[in-house]
Amino acid sequence: MSHSEYRLNSRSLGTPKGGGVSSAVGPHGAGASPGDKKSKNKSMRGKKKSIFETYMSREDVSEGLKRGTLIQGVLRINPKKFHEAFIPSPDGDRDIFIDGVVARNRALNGDLVVVKLLPEEQWKVIKPESNDKETEAAYESDLPEELCGHHLTQQSLKGYNDSPDVIVEAQYDDSDSEDGHGNTQNVLVDGVKKLSVCIHDKGKEEASAQVTKDESTPMSPDTRGLPEKSPQRSAKVVYILEKKHSRAATGILKLLAEKNSDLFRKYALFSPSDHRVPRIYVPLKDCPQDFVTRPKDYASTLFICRIVDWKEDSNFALGKLAKSLGQAGEIEPETEGILTEYGVDFSDFSSEVLECLPRSLPWIIPPEEISKRRDLRKDCVFTIDPSSARDLDDALSCRPLADGTFQVGVHIADVSYFVPEGSQLDKVAAERATSVYLVQKVVPMLPRLLCEELCSLNPMTDKLTFSVIWTLTSEGKILDEWFGQTIIRSCSKLSYEHAQSMIERPSEKIPEQELPPISPEHSSEEVHQAVLNLHRIAQRLRQQRFTDGALRLDQLKLAFTLDHETGLPQGCHIYKYLDSNKLVEEFMLLANMAVAHKIHRAFPEQALLRRHPPPQTKMLGDLVEFCEQMGLAVDVSSAGALNKSLTRIFGDDKYSLARKEVLTSMFSRPMQMALYFCSGVLRDQAQFRHYALNVPLYTHFTSPIRRFADVVVHRLLAAALGHRERPDVEPHALQKQADHCNDRRMASKRVQELSTGLFFGILVKESGPLESEAMVMGVLNQAFDVLVLRYGVQKRVYCNALALRSYHFQKVGRKPELTLVWEPEDPEQEPAQQVITIFSLVEVVLQAEAVALKYRAILKRPAPAGCLSPEDEEPGLEPEDTEPEDTEPEA
């Protein structure tokens, strides 16, 4: 298939694939082409040999799960090696391997499946790079936000900026800080010789062996030098418990290969952009009328297709064309395709939903509601958000007390007041579960009237809030804590940049023209002092969190600037994570933790909490072994130990910072997703823990405008305070809601990543080639992986796509090494030789492919031109005393 191989996530994708539709191997491995005799005659179906096993009965599955002879788990298909799939091991150790399409038995990525282990003699030894926690590990979104830092709110959005959670949640899924991820500094190294590389659909074959599909593995921490000696438990799918994959795909239409077959007269072949989805027969009657006579007119038209069936005797599914999207490579068709594939509801809200909103506008808070709440309208309360944000969930206040302590408040929009439980609005919000942030727009969870007006904590207007107010010492020690429903009147809408300038100029009076409007009841000096006090306390809280063993894995995150007229990306930059981001993050974390304890004490069986399991032990062990080979001592005995190792190993010179980026990326991969859960369903309270934050209880309270889980938590908190009835919900019903929130949150993250990849691909096409320093992350025998430092993307550079005379792979001790011999530009010159090892600094050129980019080609990061050149000398390593940045949990 001619899909581009680069998948949109932070790693490079695999070897480009060539070949056409008539190939006998489908996108999922073995398979007859549509024209094969096996597939030709529908009337022979009863006699055809089954390719897939019949699913077990529901009763046998239930019995097998009880007895432990069967195992259930969520299927992950390697996006770069689609014949490889995995489910997590119930014991948290090494994943269970599902080898090939037949063993996968028609299950798709994300489905909840039941598997049966194969006999031990059929288990396989898998190269570590191919079992790269596979696919999930490859995605930033698996990381909890709390591990990664504030989400990058899309700078280009005219207002739709997520709080610390909009940027791809590096591999976990809470707030960035929740999972230990944040964004790191842009690291560039000067004076490195540039080598130009362009990867095309088909690389040139050089003196060495051609790169095969098997080498196109997901970029992994380079555990590549580590032989995997023990076979990996292998299994086959025997039942699909829940089809979580949407069964929708974007792709292109092609004619079948054999024109004389019965199938040719009835069906076209739909070729999905995502190789993990099978090719699909679609009835010709669904296709455009002139498709059969003018198929080339549709060669670059994107369609959406839905799978309706997949028989046991067919390599291909049966489907129905849903709609034509438009030209591949254009932003809106591609975006609609992404949203549809991941099941995001982007339709307009129905009239039934809108009828739940207040009718008379402008809406005024009823006097009886004001009388029920603590009135904080005279307090100096303000918001700190991205400059273009319009959905303002959270506000802060800080009032010095006579005894030298501070009264600090976190005030969160009281969304639950406007979303009556059981209403049509409630049902739609619960189903959507999260707002979905794209580069150019947002798909909101709630109608805009709520998101941007009634709930949003806009300045100089009375707003209903839920507050947590502490009495704190200047060192961040909590002396008192209060929860309650409040009413506030924000005095100013600060951007992160405004707050940062206040932090950086503590003793200056900031000119009015540099600040947003401030209500007349408060002065800019009062706001400035409050920001400074909050900053000092936040520093202490942060310091204490890391002393207490929190982990932070900061990853580079991209923000785009868009052309106002065309909507096309004009440029991009690495998002800078400022002290003002950290300030907000610390208090959001503090509020989320406080509320978690409050609702769990009140409702030990019905609290909606968020846990973060420890990393996968097998992958982590491989990574430690790799570090030892590289002469790096990394302690992974706890989250805090890992954090200290990563902050102490490196100096602050450019080379060391780049190497830290690489290791941070590698250590993100064994990390698991953070998950919502109901406290009454998990019996072992040790499993409640949040690994990255290293705390016993955590939840999400601070972003109810964009996360439904927070709305549920608000209702629980209101009940705990006696403001509403006790929750009348069974733990298993709440767990079902938690599972749905987890599913939608993960889909939302994937969509964010794909949107970022789409825009980056277009940027390379429109503005490229783009040059950057890069650091080698892994070395294979015919290719190597790099982290492109200016853009935070990871790419694979293939030797057979370079102007090389030859190349040679060897292991020096246990370290892999590629020697490249460059074809000299001047025949008189000697060929230049270049040695590529892990942590080599090279320079690369990112360049659009010569072939017109197809849908996946753009979503996947565009094919780079790898220009390589290692630094002659590695700067010495000096201890670094900065701590990894933590970003707020998805606040």
C-alpha cells in the first residue's frame, strides 16, 4: 500500500511501504487480494475455508475468565508493525503478544478482548524494539498530565486554550504534572555539520541490505542493543467483549485488481489510511456514480467508511461509505476524518440540550442562590490562563493575614449548577466526556453559552464557583482548609505572560498598558503582590513535592501560529513552560488532592478518583540495562528516585540538555496511563496511588468546563458538604462512567496528537525543508532514530535514503554503531566517514515527500531528510540542580 509510514505521534513511524492494491498481502498481513480466486465467488462462501476462528460463546468466556484460563485486556496494535499486537499482562509485567492478523481474530485497536494463551512452544522471542510497550508507549497521550506538565494550550486558537492540559499529555493522561510530564526547553547545538537526507516512499537501495518492514519498529528507548532471550507469552483472541474502536476509518477508494471477477462488478476496495484497520469491500452503489469509469479522479479524495461486518472466511471486512470528505492533505477534510475515526461527536447541540440552558439573557444569579453561598466578590480574585483562552475554569486569590500567614483560594467554575443531573444536557456532556482540543479549534463538551459565558470566570462579572481555601504559611504548610460553594467577581484576566512579567519584576510597578484591565475596586499593585505571594508559596509546595518523591518527565511540545485568513500554519515553536504555569499547576494539584481526600472520606465506596499505576517492570528493566551499557546510573526504585536520577545525571550545556531530552522521552514509554476509577470497585487501597505524583489519593476537580469527571467530582463534593443528597449510584455504575471517561480522554489525546501531526506535516510541505539539530536515540542495522530538537519530533533516518557509498553496522562491546561512508560531492575528494552511535548529535532536514502526501502521510509526521553529524567531542557532564518541571494535573 502506498500509505506513508510516519504515524502521528512523537516517534518516527516505520519503513515506508511500497506496493499497490493488488498485492497479496493486506494491510494486516496475510491475505488474498480481492481478485484472488478464494475471494471471487460469493456463492462458494459456505465451502470456503475459514481464515479466522469462530468466537467462543459468552458463557464459555465468562467461565474461562473466572477459572483464569482466559485473560481480558485492551488490544493495542503496533501502528508501525500492524501484524504485532499486545494486551497488558494482568500481573503488570510484560505484555502478552498477539502475533498476526489471524491471531487477532478481527479485533481492532482499542477493543476490549479476551485471549487464550498459546502453548509455550508457540511463544516467540521478540526484539525489544518491536515490543515497545508498543503502540501505546509510543503516544504522548498515554502519560498522565500530572507527569508531563501543563498542557500546551494551542497558541493559535482564538480562545480555545486548554488549561495545563491542552498540549498533548505526554504519555499519561492526567494533567501534565499529574503524570510527570512537562515541556522541556528547546535545545539547539551550534556548529554541527549538516547532512541532508530525504526519505521517500521508496528509499534508494545501496550497498547494504534493503530495509525491510521488520526493521520499521516503533521508536523505542533504545533497548535495541539488548537481546531478548526469553520468549514472550503469546495468545490469540477468542472473543471481543466490547468493540471500543469506532469501526470508522478514513482512506481512499480503489478498483479491485481483477476486472473479470464477480467482486469487481459489485465492490470497490476501500484502503484505510490507518494500516491497523483492514481493507474493506464497499458496494459500488455507495460510490460516486463515475468512480468505475474515472477512478483516477478520486485518487486523492478522502472518504469515511464504516465496517459493518467481517466474516470468518474473508481477509477483508465489509463496509459502507459514510461520506466524502474532500481532498487528502487539506486541513478540514483531514480533521473531520480524525474526529470521525476516533468517535468524537462534533455535531451541533440539539434543541433538547439547548432547552436546558437559561432562557433569559443576560443571566443574573438569583438572590436566593447568593444567600446560600460564601460571598467572595470583594476579594482580589483573578484568573491566569493562556492569552487566547475563553473557557476559564479556575481563579486564584491570596490574602495576607495579620499573623504572617496567607489565605489562598482556588475557585473553580460551578458547572454542576447549570447541568442538572439526569437532564438531556447532562447525558450529552457525560457521553462526550471531554472537550477535544485541535490545533485550530475545539470541540466543546458543553454548549458555548456555558463554556464561554455563564460558567467561564470572565472578569468583572459575578460567577458561581466551588472553592477550596487554605490558610498557609509562607513555606506552604497547610494550617487550615475549607471547602464550599462561593460567588466571586474576578478582577482581571491575566495571561501566563502577564503573571510571568510580575514574577520577573517583583519590585517594579508594571505600566498599565502592559497589563489587562483591572477592576477599579483593586489595584495593579494588589494583584502584583498576590501573584508574587502565590509564586513564593508555589515554589515551596513544588520543592516539597519533589522532596516527597514526585516524578516529572518534561517533553517538548509544539505550538503553532496560524495564518488568520487561510488557517494554514505559518510557523511553530516549542511551548515554553513558565514559572507562572508552575504557579497555577501547584495550586490545581493541591486542590485536586484535597478534594480527593474529602470525597473519599465522605463516600469511601462512591468516590471518583484517579490512579496512576507504576511503570511496566519489563520495559523499565530493559531501559535500566540500556542505561548501564551507556554508562548512566539510573535508580528506578521509585518515582522520586527516577526523578532525582534524571535531574542529577546531566549538566546544563547544550549537549547534556539534549541527552536529557532523549532519556526523558525513553523513560516516558514504560509509563502507564492514569485512570479514573470508583473507590468502591478496587478493594486494595494500595492500587489507589498515583505513581507520578507519589500520593495516596488524587482526583480531577479543577476543569469541569472541559472534563465530565470533574462535574461528577463537584457533585460528590457538594453531597459531602450537605448541599445535595448523598449519591444514589452503585459503585459498578460509577465505574462504568469512569471507564467511559478514560476511553474518551484517550481518544481526545490521540486526536490532539494527530491534529498536531497534521499541522506539522502541512508546515513542512508549505514552509520546508526545515533544519534542526537532532540527537540519536537508537541505532539499528540499516537505520537510526533521532529526536529532532527544534520541533520535538522523533524520526527514523534510513541509510538507503542517504547519499552513501556504503554503511556498516556493528556492536562495540554492547553498544550499536553505524558507520556511514558518504559519497563525496567532488570525485576528487576522499569519502567522508561518519559514526552514528546513541547520543550522537547530528543535523537533520525535514522535507516533504516527493509523492503527494496522503492522509496518513500528513498525519504522520512528514518524512524527514536526515542530515547527520555527530559532535566530535562530548562536553563534560556537570551535575544539574534544576528539577524536572511538573505541570498541573489536568486542571
